[in-house]
Amino acid sequence: MSKLIKRQKIRYRIRKKVSGTAQSPRLAVFRSNAEIYAQMIDDVTGVTLAAASSKDKEIAAQKGTKSEKAKLVGAAIAKKATALGLTSCVFDRGGNLYHGRVKSVADGAREGGLQF
């Protein structure tokens, strides 16, 4: 079984349990080789409430490792969420291990004021 199929199975298993609401949206993280993306999703209506990525101008302009940029992405999504009046969320690691860049996004979001 390929690595991609294995990750997809884990992703589906997580999505069975994790669902976001308007008060507590799902913080979904997608990690590619070069970039990292985070979205706050209300699964009841199927709407993305806020999004941030390492491609955003202010984050892309920063120097640093991918993990450091991932932490900035977490802080940016937390700032956008608090502007919308959101304080809590559920974390969706997207089939990746809770380690490295995925953990950095979570740490940045926690430091930004989100609770999960």
C-alpha cells in the first residue's frame, strides 16, 4: 500500500470522529512538501470561515525554516479566528503525524489564543 493511500485511510478515519460547528469549527491542516495550509471549517454548513497558508505575503516574506513558517501560519489563523469571535476549535491533522510542521501550526494557534 502506498504512503498516499495509507494517509488517505487515516484521514477518513479521523473525519468520522472530528466535525466542526459554527461555534467550534474544524482547524484542518494540509501539508505539502513546500507549503502548509490551515482552514477553519464549519462542517454543518460546509463553509470555510478563515484560511491561512505559508504562501500569504507576510509569511512568505519571512526568513526561517518550514517549521517556523508553520508556526506563523498557526498564529495567523488564530488571529483571523479571534477577529471572527471564535475561541475554540477541533484540530484535524489531515492524516499526518502530530509532529514537526503540523505540531508547529497547532502550537502557533494555541499561542494565538485558540483552544482545542
